[in-house]
Amino acid sequence: MTDLVNIIGLWKSFEHLDVLKGIDLSVTSGERVALIGPSGSGKTTLLRCINHLERPTRGKILIDGVPFGVSTGQGREVNLTDKQMAKDRANIGFVFQRFNLFPHLSVRDNVTLAPRRVRKMSRAEADEVAVAVLTEVGLLDKLDEFPNKLSGGQQQRVAIARVLAMQPKLILFDEPTSALDPELVGEVLNVMRKLAEQGRTMMIVTHEIEFAGDVADRIIFMADGLVVEEGPPKDILRKPKQQRTAAFLSKLLHRN
């Protein structure tokens, strides 16, 4: 398996606050990685830095061995603009906590907008893709509905379909169930399980520890902007080596 993502010495600071402190991390093609840890540990910031929704303060992010978000011509690195990054960013899907659907567009148009604008698909081609991905997430019957007519779980499944329509190499999930009512969480996790079974490369920030244990090949525990511990789920969840990891998991289990 080859590395799809390489993160080298990644720092992210907001004014005088260091949120990420020298992260080194790689993700192989087809790997599912779950990121767990307390609020404020840097998990979401890490995901946002990978596709440059947040510009790293320093360090490198390589996708398929190529520096992402920067041009390295003439012996120096220059940050690319959002427009310049659009094509490369299309290969990295991002599923947000809050769905981020366009309320004035139908489900069909939410799903087909990026394939038509970025992938330059015809309307007919994009519609064909929309039918396929909405079938995959179980929402073909909502093709011409608007987001305000959907439940939170349905909106998040549309958001996942929108990502799938772009055929990304990597899908980033930022606590995709945290904004949902408890009874709707399962329908989103089931879709994500199916994606994992297909062998898609996924990085998932989640507090759903049981789900992480079932789906992930590797779990990374973060705290204070650092990777504290990582390994197979059975090691991290059952016999963590670091006291910080054990304390976090104990609190979660006690809360549940």
C-alpha cells in the first residue's frame, strides 16, 4: 500500500495559540483512520489543514507525494489561491458537522453543482452521477426535495452523496454525527460503514468510539495539538499505553 497522505512537521497557530504542534502522520491508500480526543485537541484543525481550509503555519502536506496547496517553482514555495487549488481540492471530500447544503438548491442541484463546475460534466452526466450516489446513500426518492424538507440525518447523507459525486481519493469526516439527534445517528454511521467496506480512504474525527473500533484500521488519540498515541483499535481502546488516552476513554465510557 502506498501513502496517499503525508503530513510532515505540521504546525497551525492562531495568533499566539498553537493548535497543532509538529504533527507527523501518514495515511495509506484505502486506510480508515479515526481521530479521537478531547475538544480543543486539534483534530478538526488537522482535517481543515489537509485540504487548506486552514492554511498551515508551517510544515508540509503531501497528497500522492505532491505538496498540496503550494507551488514549489523557482526554488521557493508559494501558497496557491483557492481558485488554483480547486482541481486538486476536488480529490479531497470533506463532510462537515453542519451539512453545509445550499438551502436554495434541490438535492439534485446540491449534488451536481461541483461535478458540473469543477469536473466539467454535462448536466446529463452529472444527473446520472447524482442518481447513483443518492441511491448509494438511500435517498433517491429525495432527488427533487429541498434541504429544509429533510431530517438532519437525511441532510448529512445528501452531504456525503455530494462528496461521493466528485469521486475523491480521500474523504475527511469532521464529527459527522455531532449535530444529529441520537435517533438519526445510526443512519449516517451505516452509510459510512458501507464506504469503509468499499475500501475508501477515510479520516474520521468522531466521538462514536464503538463505531471507530468497528470501522477504523487505526485510531489516533490527540490532545493539546499532539498525537499522543496511535495504533490498531484493539490496542488503543482495550489496552492504551498512555495514561492520557486511558483517562479520556474512561471518561467517555463513564458518560455513556
